[in-house]
Amino acid sequence: MTAGDDEPARRQPGGDAGAGSSWALALKLARRELRGGFRGFKVMLACLTLGVGAIAAIGSFSAAVKEGIARDARTLLGGDVDLSLRHRAATDAQLQYLTTNGAVSAVARMRAMARAAGDKASRPALVEIKAVDGAYPLFGEVTLAPAMALQTALAPAMGAFGAVAEGDLLIRLGLALGDKVRLGAAEFVIRAVLIREPDRGSGVFKLGPRMIISQQGLGATGLVQPGSLIHYHYKVGLAAGMEVDGWTAKLTAAFPDAGWRLRTVKNPVPRIARFVERFGLFLTLIGLGALLIGGIGVGNAVKSYLDGKTSTIATLKCLGAPAKLIFRTYLIQVMAMTAAGIALGLIIGAALPALAVSAFKAYLPIDPRFGLHGEPLALAAAYGVLTALGFTLWPLARARQISAAGLFRDLVSTTRRRPPPAYIAAALGAVLALAALAYATAASREIALWFIGATTLALAAFSAEAYGLRRGARWLAKKGAIRRRYLHLHLALANLGRPGAPTAIIVTSLGIGLTLFITLAEIEGNLERQIRQTIPERAPSYYFIDIQPDQAEAFDAVIASVPGAGELRRMPSLRARIVRINGIEVDRVAIAPNARWVVRGDRALTYTATPPPYSSVVAGEWWPADYSGPPMISLDAGIARGFGVGVGDSLTFNILGREITATIANLRRIDWTSLAMNFVVIFAPGTLEDAPQTHIATVKAAPDSEEAVRSAVTSRFANITAIHVRDALEAAAAILAAIATAGRAAGAVALIVGTLVLAGAIAAGQRRRIYDAVVLKIVGARRSDILSAFVIEFAIVGLASAVLAGLFGCAAAYLILTGVMHTSWVFLPGPVIVAALGCTAVTMAFGFAGTWRALGQTAASALRSA
């Protein structure tokens, strides 16, 4: 009877009396073996629990946010449909059409400077103004403290309009309820603190506290000027029986050139949805990386467990058990442990999202709906099952190849067994199915494909490193000079190169975990460096917006009069919508996803005779300073690639109802990280000078002069809004910190799983290590010699893993920062050094712990047990 025989010579236990009886007997044998406990499966359980738990938690959080959006869609949007326009309000014909189809509420949003009125002098504060009409809100409620109706709070009384504001504004201005605030030319009494509003916006980035006033109050401020940066929103609550998609189609047909941006209840907060979707994908891929590392630990745990069952399997073969019975028996045990690990992971994954709310609640305008979300839990379970099958089918198939003779032969030398081709194909099929599932369920197929390719490359690279490390160690161990002069190193190299050494498992598992850690640390460090150091060094101190053309010269004079005020740049600003590319409607042009935002609604543009700073012409030529000819434009090179256009092509713009077709004269590469004033589209002189416009300006000032600059401008010009760049960077840094916390948590799971795999690998080789220690003792080696050799062995493995992980992590961070985020990358040695030292220390610590136990064995006891 051979190792692969499935047909015993006679009717034996588990003979082919039928597939059903074979599975029944396998189940009976598996149940008997599992009565002894989970010993040998602890690492497997921990790896699967952590990996599945991370993926389930991330998926459940994303699902909770999405369900919260779907549940509160009307409230978040403020209606069934939201129509937004920039700079200009809807026409009478458009409003008439909207009101005949349902209830309509008009809302205007803009930024302005608010200051305490009367005797209370205070520093002005930037506020986000929301001017509402009497119908607001169509859906949901505005929560105020003290409780009152919004329209009551906003109603004019005793010569002043009413207003409500977030508590942060009162703190900044040193006000209390009942005090007055000045906006432009009007004063407002703060009658209540704004606690909650239904349509809180679709972004996560806010520059100032919210203040709600009436539309009449906004008109009294004098802030509404031609070209002012105002967003007009029209919330439409459709009449009963009207279907959203059908109605919006009719609306578009009725007003094809309206130029408004349209959102419906089917996607009320697209920015939040995209953010959650992409961020969830990012964390899910990290969790999947942790699960793959865990898969290595699972495979090693199963191999170690089955190695301890060699005598049991050989005995069963002697009794006539067929190979199929052996395979099914241990497959049932492994899948039972897999089910237990997945179940624990799903419980953790379902419970954890509620804890994540505290970290992200400030950045989400919705209340996530927590509960059991079947789809992400099922997806996490599928990942767990496929990972377990992909990494355990190989050792299980090898176990079925153990022959009866192995009961005696393996006592002398362990035979190497390769599984049958069918089982190898099944294991590869499970791994490919895992990759296919990640690709099919990803929010971005492109990112998923990159992850799969990078993971495959990393696994191959670390496996190759482990192979080279073993071969190199084996070659060096044979060198007489090393054997004579460096005994401890010689013993360490011999251990690294010996058959059965856990080198490959340790290098691969720790290496991938460290790669994820270093990648995240380098990305976070570079982004924080940009926000905290690089950008502030080059960025202006203030942005000033809504400068009217007749105020431009006076504004320049005010800036020049302030001591310490430095570089001033001022440019005209208009809004326009791209309607055609090379004469083809934008809706019919294939535009790359990263460039579609430019054709969504109106975009800012300007005109100038000279190239702006922090940009360089990469194609074509800049026009002469005295140019006066047909319309020509300069276009951002990245957007041009997304549009599929180049020098000589044309874009058609709708500017306040007038269409202008311009030829692309040149393409620019823009350094957006400078925060300098720059535009995707710049017109040549001679086309836009007579169009309604405002000016925007940037001013760079010494830190101790910034307050004087702001005060001089806002006290002279009530309509000009000052945006402090440092405040904006602090807001960005706060968001980055929250994102980094989640990324570090997911990366920590990968490192913990890698450490568990390390511990499992050392535990799996403990019996061989004890045997080696005993033999060395017998030939006269001291405890210190053995300990030093084992510690050096693990130090080499840890350092080798860290070096390659550092290279891969830095390369991945570079590609993500420069290729995806389009920002610069600088090598930060800190994360790499910490990872290298930490990996080496952890590996040495676990190796020392395992070696210390081996050194405690006496030669007599070890030989007696052998």
C-alpha cells in the first residue's frame, strides 16, 4: 500500500463504503481528537480572529455610515432634490418651474467676517453664513438652545435682525445670548445657540462656526455684490407621486443651460459617501494584508499540528485507513477551528464600530446607524474562509501522503512530501478566489488591482529573501574561518540554513507587517510635514476674498501701510462652466475620474499677462505680455491628461450665460502644495476684462504682523473676508490626525498578527530546538554559547526582514504620495529605524524566550523522551 492509496486492500475503517460513510467516520474521528482541546490551534484562532475582526469592523462602520445617509437622506439634503448655483441666483422662470412641482426652500451660503457690535471690542471671526427663507427647513428640525422655533429666532425685533450661531462663535467673540454681532452693514442679535441643523453640508472641512440668518438679513448686510462667492441652494420637496429621476430628467430638458449642480436623495452627501468609501477601502486593504499575514500563521499552525500527528496518521494507515479519510478528518478539524476564529472575529467586528464614532463624529454630518450589517460580515467571513483554505490545503494534502512506513522512517529522517496536483490546484484556486473577491468588491478596482499586485510582489520578494538567507547562511556556515573564529555566529548560521528552520515564515510574516507599518508611517509623516512645516513656510498668511474691483487699489494701499506685511498678490476671479471639449458636449466626452470634478458646475478662473508663481509651462508657450487676440487659455497639465486634450485643442466656457471658446496655448504643472493663488484655467488678456468679477488676494506677513494685516483690512472693508491659512492648516491637521489614528490601528493589527505568527513559528520548532540544545550540551557547549547562537540567529532574521520591509515601505509610500496624492515625498528615516530596531528586538525577545526553555531541558530527559 503506497502513500497515496485511497483503496485499501480489504474493508478497513473508513474504506470506500460510500462518500457519506467516509465523511461520517471522518467527523467522528475529528470530534474525538478535538476533545483534547484547542492546543496547537491557538495561533490559528488568534490570527483569524484579528484579521476577520479588522475587516468586519471596517466594513460594518462603512455600512453604518451608508445606512445613516440612506435613512436620513431627505434631512441631510433638505429636500428630495438640491439645486446649487454659484455667484448667481435662479431666474424667475426657473423658480416658477420649481414651485409648480413641489415645496421649495431657498438657502444662500457664504463666508464673512463677524465682529462684536456696540461696546464689546473683539477680534473679528470668520463665520460660515447660512441665509434661509421662511420655508426652511422642508425636512428635519433645527435644534436650538434655548428651545425655540428657528423663524422666531431670526425674526427682526427692535431694529435688529435675529440670528443663531454655534457656541464656538460666542466663545471667539466673547459674547453671550442677547448680544449683537455685526455682519457687513447690519447688526444681528444672537438669540440662541445652534445645536443641530438638518442639512449640515456635504463636506468634512469647515473654516469657521456656522451662523444662520434670514434672507432679508443677508440683503441688509451689503455683502451680496456682483461676483461675490455665494452658493445658492434650492431645496425641492416633490409633490406626492413624483419620481426623483423622472423629474430631474424633465428639469434638465426644460433648462439644459442652467448650469446648476444637482443632488438627489439617492446620493445626498456625495463627498461624505466618497470619503467613507475610499477610506473604508484603504483600511479594508490593510485589514486584508493583516489577514494574509495571519494566513501564513494559520498554515504554519496547521503544519505544526499535523507534524505532531505523524505517528497517529501512520498508525491509521497501518490499520487500513485510506488517504481520503485522513484528509477529511483533519480538514474537518481545521475548518471547525476556522469557523470558531471567524465567529469570534465577526463578533468583534460587529461591536467595534460603535467605538469608532468618537474619533470621527466631529467630521460626519450624519448619525451612523449601528447594528448587524450582513453584507460586510459575510464578506469578512468569506475572506476568512478563503484565507484558511488557501494556506491549509497544502499541509493537509501533505498529511494524506504520510505512509504507514512513516511511523518508523520519520523517526530517523523526515521525508519531504509534495501534495498531489489536484490539491495544489485547489490551494491556488482559493488564493485566486481571495484576490478576485477583493477586486470584485472594492470601491476602486484600480486601487484593488494595485494592492493585489503589490501584495504578490511583496510575498515573492520576502520568500526570495528567506530562500537567499538560508542558502547564504548554509554557505557561510561551511567557511572554516567563521567556524574557528566566530563559534556563536557559525552556530547561528547553521541554524538558519538547516532543514525545517522557520526562516521563511518569520521573514515573510514580519516583513509584510512591517511594510504596512512603514508605508503608513511614511505617508502620515510626509503629510504632517507638509501641513506643519513645508506648506507654512511657502504659504501666504491670509487669503482675502470678495474684493470688489473698485476696492482693489484701496486694498493694495491698506496692505502697503501695515508694517511687516510682505508679498501681496491680487488677481481677478470669475466663475465659469466648461460645456464643450473640442466642440463635443462634456457629457459625451470620456473624462478620467480624477478630472471630472472640473466639469461639475462652475469653476474659478482668471486672466493674467504673466505666468503665476509655483507653476511651470510644460507644453506650448506663454502668450506675450501685450497679447490682444482670439481667446487663449493656459490649462493644468494633469487636467489636460484627464480631458484627453493638448496644445491647440479648445474648451468652451459658459460665463454668466455667454459662451466663449478658447484655444489651449500651453499646459502648466502646478504645485498646489504651495497654497499660492493658482487656477486650473487662466485666460490670456483681452477676453474677460469686462465680465462681472471680484478679486482675490494673498498676503504674506511676519507672524507678529498677521493680526495687524487682518485688522487693517476687515476694519476698512466690511465685505472682504479674511481666511487665515494657519487656521485652515490646523483644521486639515485635525482631520489628518483622525485618519492617521484609524490607519495606525489597522496597521497595528497587522503587526500583532505578524508577532503571533513569529511566536507560532518559534513554538512549532521548539521540539527541534530542544533536541539541538541537548546535542550541543552533550558535546560540551556552555549555556551561554547556545543562548548567544540562538539570539544571533533571530537577530539576523529580524534585521533582514526589517531591511527589505523598509525598502518596500518607502517605495510604496513614494508611489502613493506622488502618483495618487500628487504631492512630494521625502525619506523620513525615523519610521524605518524604529521598525528595524523594533523588529529585531521583538524577534530576539521571542527567540530568547524559546531558547531559554530549551536550555532548561536536561540531556537525560530529552534522550529518554526520544
